[in-house]
Amino acid sequence: MYFIRRVRRLGALLIAVCGLTGAFAGIGPAAFAQIPPDPFERTGPAAQVAPAVHVTVAGGLPGWQVAIIAIAAAVVTSVAAVVIDRARAARLVAPAR
């Protein structure tokens, strides 16, 4: 029994370390991102300032598709819960009277 507890704790520790490593690996590249300076850029008072460019992202899912996905996920989850509950109930042995 003691061995099983140690294995569970070790597994939980490994999962936590892997999760933290994955989180920091995802954040790291964005934190060090920078635009290298252009060697041919004109400097001084005669340099013109480039206008700011705003990129508009187009696309994504419409609201009705998101709603259908959420409803389908809820239905699948509830059906799975009912099936699992009935399977557990069927495995239980009725007490003797």
C-alpha cells in the first residue's frame, strides 16, 4: 500500500513538473522576441517616420458554430456520465436479504 502511494505522488510530481515546463516553454520564445535593427535604416533629422501599421485578423468561428460545439460537448459528456454510472451500478452485487 505504501508503494502505491509513493508511485501516485511521484506521478503527480512528474505531471506538475511537465506542466510547468510546457508553460514556460510556451512563454519563453515570445518573451525574447525582438526586431533586429535594419543596417540600411536612415537616421538623423532627415529620416522619415514610418506610419504605424495595424494588422486586422479576419477569420475565426461564428457564434452559432461555437454554440453548437459547446452543446455537443455537453451532450457527449452527459451521455458518457450516464453510461458510466449505469455500468458501475450493473457491476455492483445486490446485498443478500
